[in-house]
Amino acid sequence: MSFILGIEKVSDNPDLQTFSEFVTGNFDRKAMGALDMSDFMVISGLMNRIFIIDVVPDGDRRLLFRYSGTTLDEQYGKNLMGRYFEDFFLGSNREMVIGNLYDAIDTGKAAYLRQHLYIDAKKEKYRLAERLAFPVAKNGNEVEQLIGIVTFSPGSTDGADVCELFELPSS
């Protein structure tokens, strides 16, 4: 199976494609709830960019990092595991970045995000970040986790940021 139907229209990132094919090709929606870190170890070279986020069902429904790859930790300058996403991501596009994940939770669809980041405006360093997140409903109904990948590459501020939702293949 190739990219989730439609995502190839917004990204040709090979790491997102590999991750997407792994998730959609190896697990049906029910089996995704049983994923653990050992399942991802077989995806050569991608573990440093993978994340698992628990959807904490407190009154605020917050997003808690269960696992974060080293590339994500380096990008944000801290170990993200055990931290709430909402507490440390304070960028100007916060609502878009976090909202895209909540949209995946609410709709049960895969969420894609492309954003242009200033890393160091003084040195004119920019990054293009792309994220693909899959909702995981362990009990079959409510999304309890998000599993995904984030890639960072040299980029510019040219081009629009993109948020898209994609239907998951039927099991």
C-alpha cells in the first residue's frame, strides 16, 4: 500500500511514506491499539523521529509524550517524554500545530502537518517540519494515543503551512 489516500498530494517525503506504509500495512485499526515500542524497532532509521503521545482523559484532554525520538528531543532542546505537549510548545502557530492533533483525535483520521520554522533568525536558519500522526483507539472507540513521525529538513519560510486529515484504510 502506498501513502494514505490523498497524502501524496501534499508530501513526497520518503520517511513519511515508509512510516505510513508500515502502520497501515501491518496493523488494522483494532491491532494498532496493541502497538508497543518493539513494533517500531523494525523501521530502520526512523526511531529517532517517532513519537507516541497519550491522550490524557482529564478535564482538559491533554497530550502527554510517552515516547519521543532523539531528533525531536534535540529540536526542542529537552527530553519530551513525560511532558505535556501543550506546556512546552508555545510558538506563534501553536493553535495550528496542536489543533491538527486534536482534529485527528476528534475525527479518527490521520493528521498531516507541514510547517516552516525559524530556528535562528539571526543566522537565517530555517527548517521545514513535516508530521504525520495516526490515532490509536485501544478500546475501539475513543482515541487514547497518537503515534507519528516528525521530520526536519533545511528549508525556508517560502510556501504555506499545511494541515490535512486523511481517512485511514478500512480493516
